[in-house]
Amino acid sequence: MRLGGAMATLIEDYALLSDQRTAALVSLRGSVDWLCFPRFDSGSVFAALLGTKENGRWLLAPTEGEVLSRNYLDSSFVLRTLWGSKTGQVLVTDFMPMGDGGSSIMRRVEGLSGSMKFEHELVIRYDYGQVLPWVRRNFDPERGTESLVAVAGPHAAVLYGTRLPKPKHHTHRDEFEVRAGESYDFEFACYAGHVEIPAPNDIGMAMTQTARQWRDWAADIPPHGDHEALVRRSLLVLKGLTHRDTGGIVAAPTTSLPEFFGGERNWDYRFCWLRDAALTLQVMMTHGYEQEALQWRDWLLRAIAGDHHTVQVMYGVGGERELPERILQHLPGYGGAKPVRTGNAAVYQYQGDVVGEVMVALDELRTMGGREDHFSWPLQKAMIAEVIANLGRKDHGLWEMRGEPQYFTHSRVMMWAALEAGVRAVRHHGQTGDMKKWEAARDALRAEILEKGYNEELNSFTQTYDTTEVDASLLVLAQVGFVDYGDPRMLGTVARIESELLGRHGFVRRYRTEAGTDGLPPGEYTFMVCTCWLIEQYAHSGRLDDARRLLAKLAGIVNEVGLVAEEFDPDTGHMAGNFPQALSHLGLIRAADAIEEAAGARPARPRRGPK
């Protein structure tokens, strides 16, 4: 596919590898085009995804042939690609082991029939494709192993293999014949430049252990009937994007994959948004993963601790606060989409909805039996105090608008939801707090929203108090109980969303970018989670058949290994935006759950709402 004058692998042609500390993307062409080390939000080792192979990649593929099939082994991130040609068939298995050491990628090439010629190319470039390492051949006489070692300042990597590629113009290349019954193993391990070279691993044993670890975790996923594969893989993606040491959940493992091909809506999503993480927490809890929910709560407490007066919308994987946005001028961008960004300036925005998402998630955790500790409830009380202190403040909204702050209706409703969660904690769970004050603030805010955020002439809630624009985020109002799914005001809002944001292909845009509210040039594609929200609305308001049809459409654009990006261009049929995205996958889970609830195949979640 040609985008912006450059050749680019389709976003949907990538598969994810994860060891829950970092992640890699492997293309359908057999090239690892993205890998950051040591964490999701670290600098990259391979960055061809946002440039060319000269920015770093690891290719292992036949010189001639095609992919016959590609899938994950059982419920894991062990990727199997079956290549075929006129001369033979070869199976390539790629995975990241779940060991206690540093991160590595292991690749096994197995000849199944006949023979095929394979190409092997390794291009290592640190710091987003900028730094050329010193690469040398190393022989360890004690182990009797030979390897390639690449060092650049604090960064180092080692390649072990059945046979090693040879240097050629700052890359390493090789071609070899794979015959039936033959097997070639390769391991690329990253480590700190000042420590000893890590020893090679037994790839067969590591493959078995890694597959078992993922399979054991997924064994607790409850059955989901027709949506089993969709929900199972989506839950695995959420787990794969969770840092196993800190509990932080990244929104996506990538940066700057464009929301509009060739445009400037290119953002770094390799951080932990409180909103996305809170929603992930909810779906993990409702599927029996309370331990993951508690781990994330502990991450939240550490991240916010010490300065609850400035709760940020996002943090680093370890809870870091400083995430300055900068532009990488040397990278041409995916398909020519510039700028390429690292960091995210939205970290400095005030987004009024965030505390609401967090409080709703923690309210569900309490309802399911999760116990507060000595710090968790005091912190929530402090966050409620901040909601009250900011009731008169405009914000940048759920979509991180880069225009002027507004009174976004969705944000105001989520502030209402935060207060409602506080009241519930006191009334139903015996927590301490000024319930009367919170009730008064909650009720006054509700009255304000109904007066200024709802347009009677249009019979619709509006994006902001000052416009008549409609926004897909208004679908969340019923989810948090501000109004009932069948409330005439909600149904009127849905009708406007269908009229103005639902395209002829049946997918939903976030809002009309041509209205100029976001301060950016117009143009973007349909947003996956917004379509999921519409499915939820349909399912809970008596339109179950419509919900099923729309989920079937979404399931049809998920790639063959079950992954989905942030957005989708229905005109070309291609994915857009960062990939895979947690918000899209948790949206799919919620949509499937809503359909099963409406059909009576799953217990209904407790409904919230004004008394």
C-alpha cells in the first residue's frame, strides 16, 4: 500500500508479541518493525514502522513464497506463520519469553516439506533509528557459543542463532536453505550496555513455558458463546499491554501511527491513561480477574501519591509524571505521516472526566468485594474534593482537544459520576465522608447539565454547553447511569449520532472534526470504541438485532490474529491509529457482554442512576 509517497506495511498486517514489559510488532512480511526496550515507553531498537528498514528492523522470511496462514498458539502470544511456495512449506514461530531476565525475541524456522530459501537481515538502530551501534562477532569459549553483539552507550543487544548473518553496509545479512526436517533457531536479547552478555536460552523449552503461562492465565476466561474468540483475544491484549512489574496499563505499544493517513494527528500512546486503565480494570473485574484490578489500583495509588491536587490524565509505566512531547524530525513517519512524536503534551491538560472513570471503576471493585486499604479510600476522598474544587473549570475533554477549553458535557457527567460513586461508598459500603456535601454538589451538577448540556429543540445532549454539535462520547451517559438507556433524551441523542456521525458503512466517528473544536485540521476516520458504545446502547435499549449486526461488522475488520487499531477507514478498508489499542479491545469486550446480557446469556451488571 502506498501512503504519502512511501511504501508502508498495512497496520492490520502486524501481529503483537509481548512479554508484559515491552512489545514488538511483526509484519506479515516476516519483519519485526517495532521494538522498544526495556519498557513499552522506552526508546526503540527497531523503528522501521515509522520510517524505513534503515531505522531498524529484523527480517526473517523466504525470498519467494506467501503466507498460507498466521495464528497464535492456543491462547498465547506465540505467533506461528506458515509460509508456502512451489518448492516447499516452512513454519516460523515468533515469541517473547516470559522469563525473569531482560526482554528477548525468539524465532524458530522449521522446514515442513521440500525446501525454501530464507532471507535474514538484522538492522539495529537505537533511540528511534538515530544511533548506529558498534557490532562485533563474539565467541564464548566456556559456552562454545558464537553471537553478534551490538553496543551503543547504555544500550546493548546480542543475537544468537543456528547461523549468524554477516556484516554488509551497516546491516547484517544472510541467505540460507531450509529443508524438510531442518530447524533454525534465533534469539535477539536486549540488555544494559554495562552488564555481561546474557546467556542463550533453550528456545524449545522457552516456547513451551511461554505458551503455558499465557494459556494458564486465559484458562479462567468465562465462555462467551458466539463471541468467544473476540473476547478471549481482547482480554489477552489487555493483559499483554499491562506491565507485569508495575501494573501500569499502556493505551497502545506504539507512537504516531496516524489517525488520518498523511495528516498530523499522530500521538504517542505508550503511556498509562487513567481513563483507559480504569475502563480496563472494569472489564478485567467483570471477567473474574480481581488480582489484576487490585494491582492496577496499587499502581494508581503510587502514581497519584504525594500530589492529589494535580491528578494527571496519564503517567509513565512506572508512574512517572514528566512526559514532555517532542518531535523526531529524522523519522519520515508511517506512510509519510508527520510529525512523529514521543511524549504527549496532553499530560498537561485538565480533563474533567478522568476522576469520574477512576471512581466508577473503584466503585465496581468495592461492589465486587475489593477491600479498601489504609490509603485507597483517603485518596478517593481527596479526588472527590478536587472534583468539587474544579466544578467551575472548563476542560479539554475526553478527546484531548488542542483548542480552547470548553464545558464538555461528557466531562461534566463524569464529574457527576465521581460524586455519585463517593455517595455510594458512604451509603452502601460504610466509608467515611461528607455525604451531604457530595449529594448537594452532585444534584446541582446534574441540574446544570440538564439545563446547559441538553438541547430541548434538538432533543439531544450536546458536545459542549455552547454548541449544538453532537459527540459520540455522549453514549457514555447511559453507561454511568446519568440517564437510562431508554430515556427519550438518550434516544434523541442516539438519533443525532446516527444522523451525523454514523457513516454509510455503519461505523461511528467521534465528532465532526470540521467543526474546529479540537484546534486541528479536519479529517479522521471512524473510531472503534465509539462504534462499540453504540452497540452497548442498542443492546440495552431494545435494539438487540441492530447490536448483533453492528458487532458482526466490527468482528469482520479485526485482523486474522484478533487485533484491532484505534480507528478504521471504511472507504479503503484499512486500520488507522495506534495498534493494537486497549480502548478498542475493551470496547469490543463490553459490546459482546452487553449483547449477551440483553439476550439473557450473561448476568446483567448493576445499573447506576439518580434516585
